[in-house]
Amino acid sequence: MPTLAERLSIVGRSGQEELKEKDWDDVKRRCIERGDHLSSCPICQEAWGTRGQVVLNCSHLFHQVTEACLQQQRI
């Protein structure tokens, strides 16, 4: 049974097909159009600064440490 994070596309599912380059270009475009990179991380509310960032296949942007925490907790 998939975890909540897997159902929300926060972490990938086992055996899930990876996005093609064109699909990632669309994801990045949607993220930029929304201006996510100009705001703060929606999870920790901290400014982006120099910390690593992750763009999910749903086009939402988070600090990279968020992904590791979600995978560890299997939310």
C-alpha cells in the first residue's frame, strides 16, 4: 500500500516511470510561473537561501532536506 507521501507524489513509488526531459521542463516552467522560487519553503517557512531545493513531479518546490525527512518518516 503506498504511503501518503507516495500518493501525493512527494516521494516516488517503486517501479514508477521516471519523467522524461520534456516533462521535467514543463514541471520547472510551472514552478517558475507560480513564482515558488521567490517565496519561502512551504514546509519550514525558511527563505530558500543557499540550501538545496527539490522540484517534485507535481511542480512544487521544497528544501531538499524535506524530501529526506519524508522518506525517513514514510508519511
